[in-house]
Amino acid sequence: MISPPKTQEKKHYHNNSQQFFRILKGKATFEIENEIIEVESGSGIHIPPKLRHRIRNDQSENLEFIVISQPTTRGDRYDEMNE
């Protein structure tokens, strides 16, 4: 996936799905519950089910990453209403 500069997704959670994000190019900023975590290219992060989270690209270059969800997030994504 590619995230353009200065973009972010809505904060959300999954009841059943866990996710693993692998950063291929750039630096990702994750908001997980109330914590901010930066993940550099070549590294990854695991997000267990039920944790509110979002990925941001605060940088001035494209962010490239892959995300693996198990089980699928189809029908298991709940956006935060005030985000």
C-alpha cells in the first residue's frame, strides 16, 4: 500500500482481527490507543485485536507498507466516530 505525504486513516479497531504492518519505504507513525510509535523502513509492528489504532504518514515522501490481517478485516472494522 502507498500512503501519500501528510495523510492518515481514521482511528479504528477490529474485534477479531490482528494486524501486522511491515514498512517498506519511509517512516510510519502509529497511534495505538493513546501511544505514538514511529516505525522505520525495514521494521514492523503487530497490533492485537480490540486496540484503537491508525497509521499516519507525517513525512514529506510516500510511505510504502504491507499489512497482513488475520482473520480478514472485512466486516470487522469499527471507525471511531469523533476521529
